[in-house]
Amino acid sequence: MNDGAGLRTADDDLLPPADWGRRPASPGTRAVWAFGLLAAVLVTGRVWVAPGVEARALDAWTTMFVAVCVQALPFLVFGVALSAAITAFVPPSVWRRVLPRRPGAAVPVAGAMGAVLPGCECASVPVAGGLMARGVAPAAALTFLLAAPAINPIVLTATAVAFPGSPEMVVGRFAASLVVAVLAGWTWLLVGKGEWLTVPSRPQAQGAAGRVEAFRQAMQHDIMHAGGFLVVGAAAAATINAVIPAAWVTGVAGIPVASVLLLALLAVLMSICSEADAFVAASLPQFSTTARLAFLVVGPMVDLKLIALQAGFFGRRFVVRFVPLTFVLAVGVSALVGGLLT
């Protein structure tokens, strides 16, 4: 017992600590609870949901889920490796030489840099996080994040192949995507607040061995962190694709405004990799050029797996502000550019 004078006695050691019952759960305990919750969901789905699901719908869901994961995973790994390499081996002075000091001027330069990275949106998220960790202005890094998956050479080549004899689709996609990325970067520079964005932390590298260790730690952290969000986004996209009837899509193809909005929303929900989305757009000839351009511009910048990855890297407060901004800009610029093309 305590004698009231601030002295402890032997009996005090037998008392529970002051924060008894209020200690945070350990990672192992959280993992057990998460596994138990997942098992409960699977059992509930097997008992209550599975009997009412047709085998064809389940096959479609499984095919879409696996396709999104398999399609995106190599680019995600590539992006994580590139981000870790930027963090560990590229000194901050390099970015000070490449990018203008003024963030407003750095935004369009970062957008142009997106034309040289052959990757999809899954790769651009960790790379943008690595740029921020090395001191690049968030507005410039976010511009790169939006531009890289839409205007790189592989995507533009795939678009040209999907639309033979229609170079306006390639030009329109490049111009609209770059304009959206730069406008989004400038807008974030003007109205964005530091507390809205969580900049990923990176270990400090000292010496050759330290740089290798920093690379390994960044790779391990990002691949484990982003992989889970990729799975969540893929599951959501597969569910949407299995649920939406095809008749709903074709029924509004002839309505100009509705068709643009519909394909923009489908680009978000379908979550197709930017290297393959041009072939999907080309398979929808019943839609106008403007609507299909909106599909090509919105998809690499706003889709379910990308939203999940952004939330994992930069936080929910960032996503609820940046995603609507990007979507509105992408739809508006696509409509303007599409109108000029036709």
C-alpha cells in the first residue's frame, strides 16, 4: 500500500498498473481478431450468400478478381521497387536540379516526367510517395502520379493499336490526361493543406550497407502495405462488374451527357489497368468518341484499386478530397477535348 507520502511499499508491486485494461492491442492480437472476422464472414457467406449466387456469376467475379490482381501486381512491384530505389539511392539534390524550385513551375515539369515511366497507376502511387519522402513538393508528386499511367509510351502505343486509323484518340488522350494532371497539381498547390496528406516515411540511409538496408525495408513495408489495398480494390471492382447488367450500359449510349458520365463511372468501377483499357474502350463503338475518351482519361487517375492504394499511402483525408477533384477535372477536360476532336 501507499502511505500517502509518495512512498511505495512491497504491496504496491502486487497492484495492477494504472493503465490496466487500456493498453492497445498488440499486432499479434489484432491479427487474430482480423483472422477471426474474416473466417466469420466466409462462413456467413458460405451459409447464407453462396446458395443464392449462380455459378456463372461466381465464375465472372472470380475471373475479374484474379485478372485485376494478376494484371496489377507486376506493376505494383515495379513501382514499389522504383520508389525504394529513389528513396535509398537517389540523393535529394538530384530532384533539386531536375525540378524547378518554385512548386508552381515544378508541377508541369513533373507531369512531363510521367511520359517516360512505363507503368500503370499501381506503380505511380508508391513512386509518388517516394518522391515526397525525398523532398519533392506534394503538388508536383501528385501531378506525376496522375500523368505517368496515362501518357507513358506503352499506354499511348496500346491506344494507337486499339484505335487503328484514329490518331485523334492518341492525341486526345495525351493532351487531356496531361492537362488534368497539371490542373490537379496546381489546384492542390493552391487549396491543399499539409494535414490532409500523410507523407510516407522512409528510413535514413547511411553508407552503402545502409542504403541497401533502407531499400530492403522500404520494399518490404510498401509491398505488404499496398498489397492488401490492391486486393480490396480488386474485390470491389469484381463485385461491381459481376452485378451491373450489360443492358444498363448499352441503354444510355445514345444520350451524350449520360454516356460520358456512364463510361467515366465504369472506368472507376471496372479498375482496368491503363495498358489494357484502350482495348475495352475500342470494343464499345456504340458510344461517342467523347465518352470513350472520358473512359480513357478517368480510368488511370480514378479507379477502385487506385483509391484503395492512395488511402493506404496518403490517408483517408487525402482521398476524400483529391479523388473528387480529379474525377471532376477528368470528366470536364475530356468533354472539352472530345468536343474539339469531333
